[in-house]
Amino acid sequence: MMQTSYYPTPIMISANGHYPPRSPPPNRLSCKSTHSPRSSLDRHLQIAASAGDNALPEPSKHPDLWFCDGSIILRAEDTLFRVHKSQLARHSPFFRDLFSLPQPSADNTTSSPTVVASGNAPLQIDTINEIEACPVLRLYDTAEDVENLLTALYDGPNFGKNDPADFRMVSGILRLSTKYLVDSLRTKALVHLSRAWPTSLKGWDAREDLARADEMQSGLGMSNIYPSPADVIILAREINAPSLLPSAFYDLSRYHYTQLFEQDDESGPSIAHLPLSNADLQRLGLGKEASQHAITTLIRSMGSHSHPLLLGHHAQSHRSCRRDFSELVALATQHYLFDRERGCTDPLYVAEELGQPLYDFGQASGADDARFGEPRRSAEVSECEACARALAMWTTRERERMWKMIPLWFRLDV
């Protein structure tokens, strides 16, 4: 009897509905959301409005990014950063052009500060109200994002493991490196982020291997190795990084509908409370439907007894091999129906596991096999290594085809 690790028998399903090994999607959104429920425009308007608030608390110097020989003070929210114009101008054409404009003299109180548009807000270099004889430039960004950008400019980017904390830092760097045209830093940050949200199937498999290894250590459903894919979609839209979207949408589609629209607890808000656009919510729904259809198509194709790619190497009918394929299709169908009831699917994972039978052809029976309650495959089938190779080759081709279809499933222009 043929069986795979993705399609366990009903007795393998635990009381809480989980089954080993990791059966995507995860049991909950991967982490507490690292993205504010407010859009970037909302954050900007709030920071801009606070600039005119007379009740602002006294700003404080940043403990590390305050250089006594600095030539410009950047104020973000209530934090002051004293840095060097030359350092900013070296990496950013935006700041280089800003600093090259004529500045009013300190004793000319009738002159207006320099104004340069940046996104939706003007930037003003205040040479009248200097701090320690240093002009002040008010930025309409969060202090955390400015800290991350400046640290990367002075010390070089120190990226982590693409976990939620690292994503929070990298997303801040990407927002400001995009806004202020720091192209080299933006490129490095996108390359780092693409390791967790790749553009190739090989990269996706490497990502999933890390997630499964982490879950084995953390426990089923407890892995928080990656941030919420909803946060990644929001960031990709904000910084115009469409290459991140296919893998993020695919990952998000693996959650069932209750997780997507009703979960709102200590592990983070549901996507209904995050600023995903109506268009992206529509893409998510269409993509989930397409991925479900991909699984049914895969199972239906495998269930064809005359499939030339699977059994065409036999000179004549091989009843045992056909029987095993039929049993595998029945198990796949049973498991797919179980997942579909919960609204979650992962066609790439299904195809991968279908190509890796639990029983190794020609190997002796091991103790682990007893848990499935079935004897080792008969000698007649054990000797049919050609079936195993044909199955592996077929599922590899199917997974490559699926991966190329993901942008179409989610109606993405990439």
C-alpha cells in the first residue's frame, strides 16, 4: 500500500486537528503584525500634524546617532539625530540636491527656510532655530525608521534572519531608502528580503525547509520564523517592490478563512484590520480558488490509469503499480477534502509530498512503519523503482508549472 507523509490515515490526526509533518498552512498567523494598521499616508499626516502642536514634548538626543562634529540635526518625532551632511549627500541624491540649495543666514530672520517637496510634505531646513549652532531638518518619518536608515548608512546594513524583528528593521530601511533615493541600500535590503519571499521555486523550497526545521524545534504551530505575509504585501505596495508579491500572496492564501478574517488576538490582528486594498483582497480570494483548482487538477491527472508519464514505462499492464497509484489518489482526495473544509490549500506542498513516497522502494521495513498499521509493500512493487522515478519527475514538472502560474492565479503584473 502506497502512502505519503502528506496524506496520513485518519488515526494520525490528533485531537486538535493537526497531523505530522507540518501540513500548511500554519495554525495561526505567523506573528504579531509588525505593520501599523494605519497606512503610510495616515502615519505621515499624524506626524505632520504633530509638527504644529504647541504641546510637543521636549525632543531628546539619540544616544548613539549624535555626533558632536555633525553638520545637520534631523528631527523625527521627538528624537534628534546629529549627523553629517556629507554622509547623507554621499548616499542620497535627494539630500545632495537639498543641501546644495542656498540657505538663509542665521541673522536674516526675514528669510524663509529652504523648502523641498518630499512625497506629500515639504522639508524645511531651519537655520533660525538652530540647536547647538546646528541647523535642523524636520523629517515626517518615524524615529525608528530614521534610526534604522542612519545606522545602515554609518555602520552598513546588519540584516538578520528574516524573522519578524528583522523585518521591522528592514521594512523601515526600505521605506526611507525608497523615499530618499538611497538606491544602493534599497537594493541590498530587497535582496535580503527576497530570501524569505523568493522569485524562484528553488528559493521557495529553501525557505520552507527553514520553516519546517524551526517548527520541529518550536513545536507544531509555534513557529514564528517569518513575518505575516500580509505585512509583506503592504510593504511591497508601499515601496513599489512587485517581485515580493507572488510568494507573499501564495503564503497568505495557505491560511484558512477564519485565520484571515476573524483572528484578532495576542498573535496579531486579522487582515481585515490591516490596510490591504480591496483589489488585493480580491486577488487573494481569486488566488485561493485557483490554488484549490490546481490541487484537484493534480489529483485528477494522477488518477488517470493511462497516464503515460507515470505508468507508460511498463510494457504491459502492471496491476500492483496501478493499484498503488489508485490508493494514493484516494488518500490525496481524502486529505484535500479535509483541507478544503478549513479553507486552506498548498498545491506546491501537495505535489512535493506526492513525489516523495513514505515507503522507500527496495528498503527493509523499519520500526517507524508500524505506526501506519500497514505491512511493507510487496516484493513485486518494491522492485518497481521505475515507478518511483517517474512519479518524482512528474511531480517536479508539475511544481515548476504551478510556480510559474502563481502570478496569474493572483492577477499580479510582475
